[in-house]
Amino acid sequence: MAAKPKSVVIVGVLSLAIAAFASYSLFTYLKGQEARVKSAVATSKVVVAAQDIPIGNAINITQVKEIDWPQGTAPQGSFQSTDQVVSRVTLDRFAAGEPILDSKLVPKEGQKGILTYRIPEGHRAMTVRVDDVAGVAGFIMPGNKVDVVLTTRQVANQQPISKIVIQNVPILATGQIIEQKKDEKPVVVPTVTMDVVPEDAEKLAIASTQGTLQLVLRRAGDADFAKTSGATVVKVIKSSSFQGEPSPAPKAAPGRKIHARKAAPPVKEAKAEKKPADSGYGVEVWKSGKKTTEFFRGEQE
């Protein structure tokens, strides 16, 4: 009876030893597999936006974070430490999770202001003043594209004319200036800064002194150039329906037909019956077997 408890202890010890060995072997295998995966896909740190960052914003530490990025595929101009981007000013908007790139930040030793860095190479930024209507009632925002329409008078006959002078112009910024004319109160005038090439800057400069400028907002993605000859009062009137043009035929309602109404036949005038002339009295006369009638007019009353 004393041998049985001893055999149970031995079996228990052997079971624990086997379990410990199996656990250690599995742990060693998993660590080896993890090392193989890490060696196969090496990563490095890349700084990304932790939240949406607006344009013109000085980046703070809460807006960025470091994440693991497959080594060798990191975007050009990216950063590895958040300390490298803190206090840098953004030239463009960053979405959450987007890598922070040096090309979208104002240079550390650059000029003040971000507009000068947003102008494409070979282009110019030009500001013109507009009113609320000409500025599409405030719906024009940076990034939109517009056409510029000039309304002025023709040189030959001084008649009004409107013409598109430049098309598909990107808007860089919108703002306001305070303007005061002689003996008048100061007024706030909306302004629009556009991205133009030098040739268009010359057109815009002369156009702004010759009449009224109107901005026409373009649909997103529309880059087609319209060919127009300009609009004059004569053209506008001729193209309208004021020239006595016949009115279009009425359209029938759905499921209903329009029947043409037949014209009534012309009324014939009744002819007055002709009465025989008053021939008087007739008398039958027989001569040589032949019958004749002699008429005698009666006396008129």
C-alpha cells in the first residue's frame, strides 16, 4: 500500500516536466517565428497626422504621432520624429493618418506668410477687388476656379459689351480691404487673390481699369475653354423672344390630346326671291285654230 502514493508522485512530476518542456518549446518556436517576420518586413518610424490639420496651422505635439512604416517605402520628404515637425506651419491640409511631408510645410528659414509658397513656379498671385455679387455672394473659396468677365463700353460706338477675358483661374485666397473715398465713410471691400500667368496678369490689370469685373464660378473638374464673341445689347435683344416671334404651340398635359377645332362653314346669304314683274291680265285668243295669249297691263294705283 505504501508504494502506490510514491508512484503517483513520480507520475505527477513527470507530467509537469513534460508540460513545462512542451510550453518552453512552443514559446521558443513562436519567438523564432516573430523574429523571422520582423526580419522579413523591416519597419521604420514615420510621422503622420493624428487628426485633421488645417492649412496655415502651426503643428503641435497633439496633432501628430509616430507609426511603424515598411522600411524602404516611406514617402519622400517624410519625418521619423515628431520633434522634427512641431511648430512647423502647414502649406496644405493634412488628413488624419496622412504622412507629414516637408514639401507641404513652410521652410524653417523661409519668408513669413504661406501664400508665397503656394504660388506655382512661373505663376503670379494677383488680387482684385470685387463686390458681394461679383464675388458670387461669398461662395468662392480658395481652391475654386473661376472665369473673369469684363463689362465695359466699345471703343467704336460706346455701346455696352461684356466679354470673358480669362478662364479657369484658380483662387488662392479671399479677403477684405478697407477703402475710403474722399468725403465718404470707410467701407469694407471683398478681395480675391488669383493664380495667373504673367500674360493673364496683364489682361486682368487693364480690365480692372476699364469697367466692372464679374467672377463666374466653374464646376469642379471643368477645364474646358469656352469660345465666345462677347455679348452686346443688340445681340441680347435679337436672341430673346421680343421680336414678335410666334408663340410656341401649347403642350398637352400627360394623357391628354389637343384636338384642332374645325372652322365653322361660312354663312351663305339667302338670295332674295325674284318676283315676276306685274304683267297685267292675259286673254286667250283663238285665230285660225291657233291659240295665243294677249297680255294687258293693269292700271297702276
